[in-house]
Amino acid sequence: MPELPEVETLRRDLDKEVVGRRIKAVEVTGMRAIRRHPNKKHFIAKVEGHKIERVSRRGKYLLLSLGDEVLVIHLGMSGQLLKVAPKDAVAPHTHVTITFTQGGQLRFVDPRTFGEMFAVAAESLAYDVPEVSELGFDPLEDVMSWDAFGARLRARKVKLKTLLMDQRFVAGIGNIYSDEILWAAGLRHDRSSESLSTQEVRRLYRALLETLHEAVKLRGSSLSDQQYRDLYGVIGGYQVEHKVYAREGEACRRCRQPIVRAKWGQRSTFFCAGCQV
């Protein structure tokens, strides 16, 4: 699933490519991608003819401001946003195509159809889309001192990986980056948040910021299925920097002990039993 670095990469690309463009036409091939709308006409009427005024992000959600309306996009497990020419071949699983008056298209492709697009009145965004308004702090956007972070951390009394993936605590982190952040901090996934020393809190906060900023710099992570693509259809570059995620059995780059894979709920977690404590 695309996480904060991948979505932020798309936001920056969209900011350069589509802001100021007017939507000439919208084509929808099925209802699954726009399932919050009663029908295709309802969705198209809310989007068609509007100019994209700005692009912002909240956690893993992209928000395209259309004046009185906001086009909300969530990529789900396998969603892609691709900027293409109208003459380009249409990829399988293309559910929504937005054509601009100045030429060019934005296509929403999603093989697994967990992602979605929907338009909502800007004034009622917080009420109508609570999953966006209730998100926690954004490590790339919000300024927070490490001691304020530590106070929030210790107040929760929950396992560190669970807390990092809790969207109400910190927005945008999933399975990949929680593992990478915890390795960088030298902390185990199953440590309880209130057990951290002052030094460990600082390490965790620094690892959180540095890992995410570096991942954005390298345009996100594309795993072996290469489903994540940027706006231009290019894979990310951060996967080669992964220290633990999907590296079971490989030597830890810090202590040379083998990376371990463990069950974590319905997922896997990767860590070094040698240097994560």
C-alpha cells in the first residue's frame, strides 16, 4: 500500500502538473472507484468544468481543491495516478479518466479496487470525511518538539509498531515505514510506548523524520510487484535503502545479525533481534 512518502511524491508531482488546469471531461468505467456517489452522473457533475486550484495531502489522502468542491483520492492497496496523453494506451483497471482543456489526462488505475475517488463540498469536508479530519500529526507538515512527541507517546501505553501505524496518532505510516523507522531508532516493534527513556524518545522522533524525508527524496518505495508508480509511471527508488522490510535472513547493516520476520496481527513485521531492543 502506498504510504506517506509515496503519496507525498504524487502530491508534489500533481502540484507541478495539474494546478491551474480546468477539467474538460470525466469518464468513469465502473462504480467501485466512486462508490460514495449514487451514480456516475453525480460524480461527474461535481468535478467536470472545475479548475484545480491547489493540491494538498492529509496522511495518505490527496485533496484536489476545485473551488467549492474537493476531489478526495485514496490509493488503497494498489491505486495509481498517471499523467498521460489521450493517445496513450489505456492500462487495464483504469476506472476514472480526467481530461483537461489544455490537453493531457489524469487516469486512476487500481487493480484491487480498494482505492477511491469522491467529491465533497469543501465546507463540509471535516464533517463528511471524518477519516481525514481525525488524522494525527503529519511528520512532513506539522512542527512538533521531541518532548511533546514523547508526552503523547508515553500517554498511549501501546506497542510501538501499533502506535506508529495508528492514523489518529501519526498520519500516513504503514507496515513498510514503521519497520524502517523502528530499525533506525534501534527499537523493537513490541516495546511499549510508555517504557521509552528520554534518549529513546529522541531517537525514535529523529528516525521518524529522517526516514520519511529520505524516502520522499528518493520518490517512495516500489516493492517486488512494482505496483506503486509515480505520476509519470516510474517506480520509486527508496526500496534499495530498506534496512529490514522484506529482508528476512539478510545480515543487518548495523550489527550483521540476520533480519527476522515475525507475525504481527494479519501482517508480517521485520526487525533485527540483535540491535533493536
